[in-house]
Amino acid sequence: SYELTQPPSVSVSPGQTARITCSGDALPKKYAYWYQQKSGQAPVLVIYEDNKRPSGIPERFSGSSSGTLATLTLSEAQVDDEADYYCYSLDNSGTLRVFGGGTKLTVL
Amino acid sequence: QLQLEESGPGLVKPSETLSLTCTVSGGSMTTSNFYWAWIRQPPGKGLEWIASKYHSGATYFNPSFGSRVAMSVDTSKREFTLILSSVTAADTAVYFCARHAVVTAAEDWFDPWGQGTLVTVSS
């Protein structure tokens, strides 16, 4: 089996920068992807291939990856950014698709 | 714009078989490198990938489901299905369908997703 480890929760004040981490042994060789899931909604891709933003995602969202740690950074956090954030990647064999446990972002 | 919508029974009895359908609109089902996938989320918990299938047949399964899972893709009907047998209460979850990009061994993601459908396993 393979696991991606995220902190259960992160809390910031409006206007501050939030950082959510994702740890996994295969991340040096595999891209990390990030999803935002607001309450009662489907997940939305906000970062792909470690640091790329899909069209329509605000520039406030950015990603990085170094070694076994990927990071989602949300600059100038807004109340509307409150959601669960999940990282996603593959194991070293490239066959097992895995999501992290999710991080609840609170902005207040 | 590609859209996906799940449908199926909201209640399934223990030991029976769960069957869900995802209807695809607004885009092709046969584009290279795009599979069709099912992902689930138990109430209050995280996301779990179940399986993915290409229009021409190749399939990836999450080994944690063993032989309980099957998928089919019917491009003429613009839909794909999930079959999960011998269900238990642990299979109660919101089930999402999604398009699954499989470009290389590292470039692999799900987008977009359907809105999800809740399936409860209970007698």
C-alpha cells in the first residue's frame, strides 16, 4: 500500500498565507495534484503537475514540491477558500492511485 | 464543456450488488489518454479511488477492492458503469465519477468530476 500524509487541519486569518503539506515517498518521482472540496460539492482540481494552475483558478493558489514533500500555498486567504483540500499522486510503480487524508482549511 | 452525472439506487441491501451509471455530455469519450473513473467518499471521510477504464478496454483497479469491482464503458450510450458486489455497510459512501487523464507514469489526474451520488448500504 502507499500513503500520502496531510495535516488534518490548518487555520489562518483572512489575508494571511495558508500552507498545506503532503508527504509521500514517491513524490520525488511522481507529480502531486491538489483538489479543493467545499462542503457538499465535488472536488475541483486547483493545482496539477506540482505547480500548474488550471484555467479559472486564481493566482493566489500555487504549488511546489521538493523531495518527499509537496505544498499547496494559498496567498491572501479568503473566507470563501474554506474547504477540504486533498493531495493526489501515484505510488512508485505508477499503478496505485492515492489521495491524502485531506486537510480542513479554516479562514477566520 | 465536459459534464458528468451519476445515477443509480440510493439504497442497497447488504450482500447485494451496487450498480451505478455515469452519463457523459459535452465531450468525446474516446480521446486518447483519457480513462473513465469511479472514486468514493464515505460520510465525513476522505477520497478513495476505485477503478478506471479506457474506452477500448484497458482497466485499472484499486487492489483493496479485490474481485468485487467491475466497470464497463459504452460510448454509443455515452455512459460508463460501476459494479460493486457483496456490499457491506463499509461501502456506504458518496460515489463520484470522473474523467481520468493518464498521460505518463507521473502525469495522471481526475478532472472534471460529477456531483456525486450517495449510496447507503442497509437492510
